[in-house]
Amino acid sequence: MTGLRALKTLMILGSSVLGLAACGEPEPVRVGFIAGLSGAGADTGFAARNALLMAVDDVNANGGIDGHPVELVIRDDQKDGDIGRSHVDEFSSLNVAAIIGPIISSVGNAMLPAINEHQIVTISPTVSAFELSGKDDHLFRINSTTRDNAKSYALHQSRLGRKTIAIALDQANATFTNSWADEFTRAFTGYGGVIVGSVPFNNTAQIGFSLPAEQLLALQSDAILLVANSFDSAQLALQIRKRGATHPIIAAEWAASEQLIAMGGAAVEGMELLQSYDRNDQSAQFRSFAQAYETRFKARPGYTSVATHDAATMLFSGLKQQAQTGTPLRLALLQLRDIQGLQQPLNFDKYGDSQRKTYHVVIRDGQFVAP
């Protein structure tokens, strides 16, 4: 399988030599990008796209891939698995060398059969559902798994003395949220805690946030855990606080974007989260990236920005090795060791999985800060 995809990519790169001779312009190396770029929660998709645009500009300014410029093909999956899968089919017809994306696990799960059928190396910056890890396939992941992150949350909550927790689950990304809740429940109960109940929302039978907020409060827990994106977490927090509740509110790492604060305002003050990067990192490399991002896009880079830039760093390193040695791209990526990312060395294990450093934060005065 890998050999066929490698041959196709090498044929593309090889044909560029003919293109160069014929018209003086080397053929581009096409890279597909897929993320949710519309609707609620699209901020994470745009933050990922922005970082990828910067990474492409940097690699092209430094000679591209063995003299061939990288060309992005950007698609909106609308956070819909069927649409994501159709874009993989399209990318195959366009002979893309690889795909970066998607952002959410449900789309990644739906795309996976097509990714493997077309043998297209796909690097997701943020897909983390545990069921997608440990597989010998063409999906590479930059993020830690739901098991890793949920266990960190459970330990943190136990150390804070929380005994009972109610959980809200966004069913629009059930591959992620159900996996995350299962892993959290297993770990939290292992520390002696109790999950008093879970409230699914964003399904066909429920509209709005008032009812799930009331259902969460009726469970009478020490704290409320929201496993949802930034927009929905903000809306749930607003409804919870509107009812006068003072429960500590926790949100899964999926919610940890700037939009959470912008949409939630005072309702998200004190909210506890985990982030997969150090937003206050003062290293020269990260500060240079962050300042360039803010100058270009008038916003701070988020967790999907950092993870996507790291995904691009790995992809371009693998493509360069492929072009120089003829090693199939999937194997080239697996052979990479300690490639420096924005904040940590990057590696894939034998299944194409990675680990991220994580940081517990709390929202105070409209900022993510250390607790």
C-alpha cells in the first residue's frame, strides 16, 4: 500500500523535472488541508489554517521541497464526517502528496477508511480519540490521546478534592466526547470519585442550552465538566451561571481557545482547562512565531495553531527526506527523530502517534493563566 502511494508521489515529483525543463517552473507539491471552517467552533479550524499558511510560506521561502514549492489545497469539512470523506476522495484525484487535518475526531474517524483506501498520508494536529491510536494505518496524529488527557484531568480534580462530577457531552463530535468521558470516568473513579450522571446535547432531539444546563444542575455534583467545543462550552456556562449556580466548571481541552473567553465573558471566569502548549513560553522560537502570527492575523495563536505548525514541520521534514532518498513518505515520517517543533521535540511512534506536553490553566480576568 505504502509503495503505491510513494510511487505516485515520486512520479509527481519526477514529472516536475519535465515541467521545469519545458516551462522553467517546477511543479508544486500539493498538500491538502481539511478542517471545519464554517459554523460554531470554526475558530479552531481558522487558527489551524493560519499557522499552516505561515509554515508553507516559510518552507517555500527556503526552497520548498527539493526545489518544488508547496501548494495548499484548502477544504472545509463543515465538521461533517461524510463531507470530510468526500474531500479525501477529491484530494486523491488531485494527487496531493499528503493531507493535514482534520481537527475533530468524529471527522477523522469518518475519513479513515478513505485515507487508507487511497493510501494518503494524513497528519491530524488535534484528533485524539483513543480508538484512533495504536493502528498501523496512514493516519498520523500530533496530539495526545483522550486517555492521556482525561487521566490528567481526573488526577487534577482528585487533588482538588472533588468527589462528584456531572458531565455534559457534545454528541456532534461523539467519537471524541464519548471516548474522553469513558477515559475520565475510568480514571476518576479509580481515584475514588463518582460520576453522578452525564447529559448528552447537540443531538437531533435537543435544541439549545437551557435544558442541558438544568439537567446538569439537577445532578447535584461538586463540579460540572463540559466535554464540548469553545462555543458550546461558553453557552452552557452562560446558562449555568444564569441560574445562579456557583459550581466549579471544568472544560475539556477541546474548548481551550480564545473564543471561549470572548463568548463566555464573566460566565467562564474560574473555568478550569488543560492546554497542549505553553502560551507564555518565552523561548525565542515560540515568541518569533507568536509575534509573526499576531502581526499577520491580529490574534493570538491557539492550541490548533501550535499543533498544526508542528504537523507541518513533520510533514515537510518527511517530504524532504522522501525527495532526497526515495523513502516512502509514511516510512520517512516514522524514521524522523527529535524534529524540533515550536515548543518540544517531535516524534512519531511505530503507529504514527505522538505525545504533547500539557498545562493546566484557569480563566482569570479574561486570560488563561496557571492555577
